[in-house]
Amino acid sequence: MGLSLAVRLLALSLLFVLASAATAAALPSWPTTRTVGPDGNLWALHATETEASILRITPDQEITTFGLPANRRPRAIAAGPEGKLWFAVADTATKRLMLQSITTGGALSEPIDLGPDRYSVHLAVSKDAVVWVPNELDPCIAGADGGLWRVDTRTRHLQTVAPSRDADGHYMATLGAIAVDAADRLLFYALRIYGDIPSTCGQGGGPAAVAFFNRNGAVDSGWRVAHREFPCFNDPVTASDGVVWCTGTNSSIYRVPDPTTDDYKGWDFPDSWSSPQDIVPGPGGGVWFMHGVFADGTASSTSSTVASISPTGEGREYPALSATIAANPIPGDYARVLVSQTGAYWIVHPALSRANPVIDSGPSTPPGVPVTMRQTGWGFGGGFVRPTPRPSPTPEPTPEASPAPAPAVQSAPAPVATPAPAALTIKASGVQRAGGLRLTVTAPAAGKAMLEVTLPAATARRLKLKRAPVKGTMKVLGRSVNLRAGTQTLKVALPTVAKALRSGKPVKATVRVKAGKTVATTTVTVRR
């Protein structure tokens, strides 16, 4: 149930809208607004400009609506134990964020006040009914420091967990999606902050996947934080067997049974450029997800393919579900799939304002087509390697009445080596979203590189970006990337630019990648 890193960062960039408008457009649309409940039905958040509610939708699309007070705006919902679902909800009158539960029969609990609303749009529930809610990190929101709220819902005890520091003294702050495994260990994607917790827009940081461990379920003193980097970039989600899955860069998807060790496995799609995202739990401990095929570094929402993978790496794709999604295009977005443990499915529209968000559903998923998944290793640069084509099998000779003369012995032709790219290049096709740039980089050799995105000074001033220079350019992104030899697709986000472009026209940006002394540059048109 997840988003890609680019999409998640775009969501963070839009969170300021929530402070001033309680409209359907101001609420997050995916992934945390839909979940499959303990009863095997789809539960969805619904909101318009005047009201909000929670929908229970059966596989036959029988809808039951549970209303919320007019000043409440739900942000995220997740299934929990004891037949309950927990959701984070903002009170637009008091500007407070609260935690509340609903039973599968529709009974609402008394809300638990978490604190000032900092636009959190994620939560995770443990098997012991402990709920974690990130204090979303946005350096432009006062008080949002990337910490966590931890709530023992059985005792209603609230604990605030501040961001911790790694061995080098950098803050490791929660950034969006989180998941709790069977051992009550909380895994989350984090931002390594170079310096103090940001209090103004634009302070630097770099991403790192980390693990947060909750030891023995203790409330006040038993928790500790362990920083461990994983190749996960997006979408941590807990499967039905309690193991966390996540997606990496390019074509990789990972299963992490024990975050304290290196005992985790990754797989990718060896026959296509693929970007697994929007992963959700499926039957049998596996996960379902969307992946797109990128022929030249670009992607169409209608090319999104529904796929699944088992705990042992057996992959399947679902042409019938993919065709339904392609037949229902959504401007700037696309429908997703959720699956219950019994195999029921829902194809869901991302908009919150739909009285029935389901495009299609059924009690059992249509047959899938097996896909060969290649096991891949660790790496933030992704594990994608195009397979070497296998030679066609030599046909058996046709038997003849008399033996044919032995053919002359010929040496086999020497294999032709694929030449390595001669130069470092970078391309960006078409008009792209600031929250999800896709860059095609070709590198002559594997290694680290620096990726930078800059805006002209005049553009930065027009967008009212802080510390915009009078002349020259303004750097809006600077990060280290791992390149492999050959062509790859990099996904990056410009949350500050996305926020500034809320109502503005597209702008031109310069993208620069530097590996050693070699530099490649391109320009891209960026829209919100």
C-alpha cells in the first residue's frame, strides 16, 4: 500500500493546503485512505467540502456509510486487532490531530488527542493494538520534526518519541510511510538531516531507510532506536504473516523478515524497466503492487500493470485487472488494486470525494500469468540487469536412410561483447511533475555520482523560494546516487518546487549529474 518515493514526497509538498481548506481536494488520496479491514471488506475514507465519512464496501459493492462530525477530516486508516480499524483525523476547528477507532460494525471510539495537527497522513498498528503516527517531517511546518506519536490504545497512554541521531550525529527523522512487523518492530523511511531539525524551508538532508525497534512493548523506557540502512526506498507494508515488504529503486521489491540482520531478499522484473509501487498485503504472506513499463525513461499511467509476488519469489501479472485500469484513465493519476486474504479484490479510484470509489470488484481475483522474477542483491542503485538473450535451440537433424557425410568442423563464433557506454548522459522527456521526475541516465561505469537540480534565479524569486539569489541559479536538489554501468531510470522529487507551483505555470529546470570529473546536463519542464 504504498507510494513511490517521488509520489510520497509530492504528497508531503501538498500538506500545507490542509491548514486552510477542509475540502476533498485538500485531503490525501492514496495510499493511506483505503485498507482491507478485519472483516474482509474494503474500508475507505470519504470527504467533500461539507462532510466526511468512512465507507465499508463489500466485494459486491454494497456500501455502508458511517458519518463523522462536520469538523473532522480523516487522514489515514489501517486495520488493527480485535475487529477494529484505527484512523487519524484532524479537527478543523481546534487544529488538533486525533486518533480514533471504528469497529467493523461501525461503532466509533472516543478520540485520543495526539497534539497540534502537523498534517500526518500515515499510521501503523501493531498486533498488540499499539498505534504509531508519524509527526510528518516538512521543514516548512513549525513543530514538525520527524518524530513519532506512540499510543497504547488499550490504556490510552500517549508517548511522544523524538527523532534520534545516528552514529555521526545526524538526526534520523521519520518521513512518511511506516510498518510494524510481527515482532512489533517499527520500520520506517527516514530523512538523515545534516545539522539541526529544520525550522525553515530548504535545509538539507539525505534519505536513508532505517528500523525503529519497540522492545518488549514497554511504554516509557523499553523502546530504543537502531539505525540500519536497507535498500528500501518506498512503501513499507506488513504482509499477512507479519513480515515487512518494501520497494527499492527501479525494478526491485524486498522482503525483510528480520531487520536486525542481513537476512532479507529482493526480486526484480528482469524483462522490463519496472517501478514497483503501491504495494498492499495479499493472501498467503505475499504482496500485490503496481508496476509500470518504461521503454525510454517515461511512463504512462495506462501502462501500469497489476502484479503479485509470493514470499518465495513467485511472481504473477494480472492482464484482466490491468486492462480494467487502462480502460478507466484518471488524469494525472491511476486506479489501484486492494486484495483481501480470501482473494476478493477492489480496483479503487484515488479521489476521496467519490461516493463509491470502486471502479470494479469481485469475490475472487481473475487468473494471473506467471512471471519470472530474478533474485537481486542489496543496493540503493537498484538491482536491475537486463538478461543476456539466450541463443535459439539448435533443431534436431532429420534422420536419413543413409548417413550423411560428416560436416566440416567449424569453430564457434566468438561472443560479441556489448560495449559499455562511451559517455555519461542524462535525459528527461516531456513535461514532468515536480513530485516525481524520471531521469534516464547512461553511465560508462558503475559508481557514485552527484545529482543536482537548479532553477534560474528569476524563476526562484517568482516562485518566492526562500534565499532565492538575485542572479545566477538556485539549487533545489542535491543528492548522491549510485549508478551502474548502462542505462537506468532515476526517480527524484522536488517538494519545495511542487509546493511553490500550486497555482503557477510550469518552469524550466536544469538537471546535472557529475561522476568523477565527467558532467552531463539536461533541461526539463516541471509542473506541479
